[in-house]
Amino acid sequence: MKIDLNYIYLVLAMGLVTYLPRMLPATLLSKQKIPEVFVKFLSFVPTAVLSALLFPGVLTVENKLNIGISNPLFVAAVLTFPLAYKTKNMFATVLLGMGIVILHNIFV
Amino acid sequence: MQCKKDEMVFGIKRAMPIVMGYIPVGFALGVMAADAGLSPLQMGLMSLLVYAGSAQFIAVDLLGSGVSAVPIIITTFLVNLRHFLFSASLAPHFRQIKQSFIPIISFFLTDESFAVSITDAEERPLTHVYYFSLYITAYSSWVFSTIIGAALGNLIPDTKALGFDFALPGMFLALLCMQLKNAKFVLIALISGFLSIFFMYTIPGNWNVILATIIAAMIGVFISHEN
């Protein structure tokens, strides 16, 4: 199979511009003391990122806001929330939610 | 030795929900890439070198519509800029591992691998064995599923009916629950979630996650100072 050289340059460049923001902060900051206020800021990043990823994923369907029973992922998220909150178990949450989505696809 | 093996098994186990989420999404990307005229080899090369879901979807879409290289590279950079936040957040936890591993390990940072590893790192100190096991398991599943998707094209069954599209949201939900230590974090989660949806509709170009995160985390800093 032949691969066009231009394509290789393209993906190399895409890889580089993706790699630098991934690598530089970890490499530079792991060696030095981080200012207190920035540590505080970073302590909220996981919560904020997870929420920023989760909400559009389960509250929209094909880019349209859908907070209702017709949205399988919303229903699954609401119903698995007590389990997720109580057990903090990713796998159980995912499996229960997938089961709910399957049932939703069949019955709703 | 036992300890190393345990860390490896733990890392691989923690990667499983990511794998379940990546496989159907990787298939979908591969199918789209085949439609856009990319070979499985070209698809695989992109996944190997870039390894970033949403950016790859956008890139394949742009390639399919004949957009030239420079706009594709700039878009990739902008869409993936949010990783610098992940990288900075993991930096304090990387102090315990060998410095020369950090540039290698950080190559594998994605939304999902970051979310799992930061949660685990906040629980207890982790070794490079854990990071490599978690990250490479997730990475391999992504690379292979995109290649298979591109090779098999429309022979891939519809995974939506099987509920796989809940794998990543379900994982994010469980991980988010682990972060909600007190009311302050619940508030930040709500602010960030709704801001993310708001920016999705108001600002074009996939800026919603990074903007919502920065603003919500800054609000977190302010309300912490109030007390």
C-alpha cells in the first residue's frame, strides 16, 4: 500500500502540535514548586473537566438539548447516578447504564 | 516483582471502561475515514501519532472535504490545547516517577486516560508501571479499532443499539462522583457542566470543554478564598 509523503508530513505535524501541550506542563512543572493559587486552581480541574465532558454527552442528542425520557443517555445517567455516587465503581456504572440504554432502545 | 505485577493488572483493569468506549468510537472514526478516502494504513498512522479522538474526527472531516494541511494542523492544535490543563494537573503526581518517563507517559494523555489516572493518583501514589499499563491499553484499543473501522467500513454493526455510547459518559459520571468531596465541588461541577453546554452553542470550534473548565476552576479558586 502506498502512502503519500504529504500525508505523513501532515500527521507528523498534527502529532507534534498535540504532543507539546500534553508534554510541556508535566515535564516543566514536575520539577518546580507550583504557586499556591495555581495548585488551588488545578484542584478543581478534574471536577470541571469531567462535568464539561459529561453534560453535553448526556444532555444533548445530535447537538440538540434533550433533557427528557426520549434521550437514552440522559435516562441512563439519571438512573445510574445513585449507584455511581454510592459505589464510585466505574465498571458497575458503565454496565448498568449500557443495560438501561439497551432496554430504552427496545421499549421507548 | 509482585508489586509491579499488581500495578500492571490494576492499570489494565482501570482501562477497561475506556476500552469499551474507545472501540465503538474508533470504529465510527475508521468508517468515516474510509468514506473520506483514507486507507486503513493512513488511518492507523494518524491514530498512532495523534491519538486524540475529537481532533481526529475533525481532521478526517476536513480531509474529506479537501481542506489543505495548514488549517487542519491549526485546528488540531486548538482542539487539543485542553491537554495542557491535564498535563499541569498531573505534574505534582509525576514527582514520584522517574523524570525521564514523563515526556513518554504524557504523550498518552486524553480526556479519558487523564480522568481515570488523576482520580487514582489522588487516592494513592502511583508508579510508572500503572501509568504505562493504563495508557498503553487505552491507546492500543484506539489505534486498532480505528484501523479495523477503516478496513471493514460499513460491515461494522451498529454499536449504538448495544448501549456502548454510554461507556464514556458512564465512566465520566462515576469519576465525577469521586470528585464531589463537598458542596463546593458540586457547585463547580454544575457550573462547568452548564457552561460547557452553553459554549457548545455559542462559540464554534470545540472550545466548550476548555473554556468551561478554566472559568469553573477559577470560580472555585475565588469561592475558596471567600471562606
